[in-house]
Amino acid sequence: MALEKMLQETCSEEQGQSIIKGTMSDLFIETLRSWGPTSSLRQRIQLHRYFINSHSIGPKWRSVSDAMASFVQKAERDLRRRITQTAFGVLEDTESDGSLMHPPLHQHVSSSDDSLFSVENMIMKYTQSLVKETHAVDFASSTVQLCNLGPNTAIVLESLAELELMSERYDRALGYYLAIGSSFMEESLLLSIEDAAVKSVNSSRQNDNTTLADEVSQETAGLIKFGHVLSLVELHQLHQLLLSRNYFFTDIKDESKVCSPIISLIKLVGLDQAGTFLMESCSPPDDSTSDRTVFASLPLDLVADQLKSKPKLLYWYLYLLFVQKPDMYVNFATTAVPPVVITDLHRTQFFLFVDYADLKDPDEKDNAPSFLDVDKDTPFMAFLAAALPHGGIRHDRVIETLEKHRGQIDSPIYAQELAFVMEKFGNGGFDNARKVLDIYLLGAKNLFLAVAYTERNSEHSGALWEILIAHSTEAAGHGALFGSLLEAAAHCGADLSSLVAKIPEGVQIEGLRTKLIAAVTDYRYKVKIHEFESTILTNDKISIIRAIIHRSRRGSRRQSSIDRLHVSVGRSDQTTMQSKQSLHLQREKMSHLSSPSHMSNSCSLSIR
């Protein structure tokens, strides 16, 4: 057959001609799809459109959406050619029926038997090149057995995946795709994905995604052709195949070299698309008493178990849970005690933060945060604030671990995190407060954070201010440092008059007049804002009180305890009965007077 010859020519290309070989592989796969059943073409259009509508989010994915739109256009072009070249195209008016080109996203596409080749025969021949004993293959099973691995196995696996899609055996098709992601992607791809995962977590404080977006676009440029695999999983609810591996390599004795289904999926479709899919399919920790096969979801603990072999990916996944699924990970509305699985993940994530949170990009400049960043928490600090109250990690263990990791007190590594834990969960004594202040001054080397902490600690504020002033005056170049102290105190709302009075004699502070004028002006602005807020609050209170008084003067409708309708009906019935009785008496009296005996007696009396 022509397809077999095309596959042989594709596989016989020299290894050095990777560009030509890749082009021929793409042409062979496109030919295989276009010659298959028309139902498979409609289904491919459905998968690509579902991918575009579900996973292409944000401006940085615009190029991805354009690439997927080109795949849709190719599939529509192939479908149009197939329809117009057969008797089916003569009988059907494709222009009047748009459903042929645009099948519904969730509607099942009926299978068709109009393939230009025998799909089952092609599956048997391609499987024979991978499996030693073809008769032992159970095509009804979702498990995929592979062997005879070689440099041309990837193109054969992708062909088998396409053929299984045509046969509507979606579980086996997914197994072939995941096998490609597990063992037939470039070795450098996983390393770049892991580096991008760590960078995406550590750069989340600055919210600067420009560099990351460019890197993700370059990474997904070669992986976008597998984006329809996510649509395949969602539309046909194949999530359970991602929890239990259904592809096995008989030639590989070391199972540790085979990636888990989740890692294979990440390598196959890219980091950001896999993250979106994992968060949309995420579910609470697995309960062994429930039937998992009913739910089209991925329990977070089972996904984390698969990512343990790649700590950087686990670090990225747990942070996604913390940010996008807090109700499953750190906020529990229906229970006061979180599950043991969650607290274990908290402990694991803490040590992952210790290992990877201090990794910085070599191109990134080490700039100390300014007063604008005082209220911004690092990802590590935000995690500690949310996870420590649940008891998965103890604050004393956190302090001990961070101090051991930092070494000296003037080390900038995790200075803010250690100071944060000691401030929130320390004993509250002066020694603890003094140590926190030293960490801000010597470790973080940030005077704004030190002044902000001094203002927050009202119990030891006076003594801490003395330490700050002594540090500013005794340090080299104390004039500039004292000027920075004045600026930080002005932004934090401290008492500048007492601070100015403690300026040592003979100290020259550059721009002191300008800084004091700016501080006073800023203070006056704050006072005006406070006055305006107070006026607005007073007016709101007056309007609310007036509305309450107005409503209190209205008449209120009350429910009477007497049933007026029942009483009136009873009275009318009683009156009617009395009228009937009196009428009856009058009639009896008239009938008695008109009787013959009464008339004869009256006549005899008159004669006498």
C-alpha cells in the first residue's frame, strides 16, 4: 500500500536529516488522517475546537490559538475534499449544512465506514512491528504493550494513536500518546519544563510574566500539535487512565525510567496547558470507600504521588493548588481538622520551598524591596501563613530549619520568611522582637521592613526605635542612612518630631529639608483624607438614621387573633336561622287562625 511505502521511506531517512525527517513524518500523519474515515476528520475538528475554547486563555496564548486554528482549517479542508470526491458529496449540500464542518463540541460524532484503507489491517501491521507476539495482543483491552523500541518508534506510535482514534478505541489511543511523551521526547525538554516550573512559582510575587510567557511560547511551539490529547481526555472522560498507567515497555527492565502518566502528559502538551487541565480536573483527596470510576476527576493526592519523582514539578503543582484551589488545600469550611493527606502535603511543600524558593534567575537583578513592597508577601510567606495554623508543620520546626539553612544572621536567604514566622508565632518577648529587627536590618537589609515592624510591635516600639536610631547613626555613611530612616518613618506614619530631635550634632543629611517638607505634606494629605472619610461616614450615618426613623413612623400591619371572616359568617348564619324560626312561627299562627274549628267557635260566640 501507499501508506506502508510512505512509512518505510519516512523511517529510512538518515538520522542527521532531522528537519527533512520531521517534515516527512508530519506529511505522513496528515495523509493518514485525510485518508481515514470522514467521521475521524469531524472528530478531530471537534477536538481542536474544544481545545481552543477551553484551554487558550490570555493574550500570551494567542499564538497557540492561531496554531490550533490552522489545524482546524487543515481538517476542514481535508473533510471538504473527501466529501466532494465521493458520492456522499453529490447527495449532500455541504454549503447548506454547516454541521459537517462544525460538529458540536459535546455531541457524539457517529462513525463512518468510508475510509480509503482498512484501519484494522493497518493497526495489525503497525502493531506487528512493535510487539513480538501479535496474536497475544488484546485489542479490547486498554493496556498497550510495547517492545522493539528504536529510533523510528515515535512515528509508528503516533500512527497507531491516529488509527485507534479512527476505530474509536480512545483509551488505547491515549496510551500510545502517553508512551510518546514518556520515552520519545527530547531529553532537554523535561529539564526546560522543570526550570520553567520553578521560575513560575518564584516570580509570582513580582507578577512579571513577560519573560515566562515568551519562554512558554517557545516551549509549546513544538508541542501544540498534541493539544487535542487534553480534549480527548475531557470529552471521553479518560481521567482514570491518567491515574493508572496503561502503557508498558517490555524492553525496559527499569520501571523508574518510564515516566508516570501525569509527567508524560506534561511533557506532551507543555507546562501551562497541563496546569490548566490539572486544576480544572482537580478533586479533593481520594476516599478509598468511594467509587473513583464514576468521577471524571483527578484527586490531588494521587497526582502528587506521581509527581514525587520530579520534585520541581511537584513544587509547581502544589503551589497551583495553594493559589487556585484553596478550598481543597488550605481553607476548609466544613471541618476544623484537615485530612492527614493534606497536612502531609503541607509538610512536603515546606521542604520543597526550602530547596527551591531561593533559586534566582541569573539575569534577574538583586534589588531590595522598597516601601511599596512592605505589604507584599513572598509565595513562601503566604504559604506559611496559611499552612501553619493547620498543624502539618510546627512553627518551631520551621524556625529551626530556616535558621539552619541560612547559617549566619546576616544571610539574605529566607530572611523575610524567618522574621515573619518569629513575629507571628514567637513568644512575644523583647529578645524575640530584637532578633526579628536584626534579621530585617542585617539579613534582609531593608530599612522599610524594619520600620514597619517597629510600628506594628506596639509593646516594644520605644526600645526598637532606639535600636533603629543607634543602627542608623553608628553605621558608615550614617547621614544617608538616617535620611532613609526619616523617609521610611514618614511613609509608615511614625512620629517625625521625636526622630528629628535625636539627630546627632554635626551630622549632615543630604536633602533633609526636602524630605521633611515632603513628609509634612504627605502627613497633611493623610489628615485631609481622614477628614473627608470622617465626613462621608457622618453623612452616611445621618442618612441611615433618617431612613430608620422614617420606617419607624409607618403603620405596621399585624395579624389579628380573631378570624373576622369566620365570625361574620357565623353571625350571618345565626341571623338566618332566627329569621327562619320567626317566619315559621308566624306561619303556624296564621294556619291556626284559619283552621275551621277556630272559625266555628268565633261564629257561635258572635250569635250569642
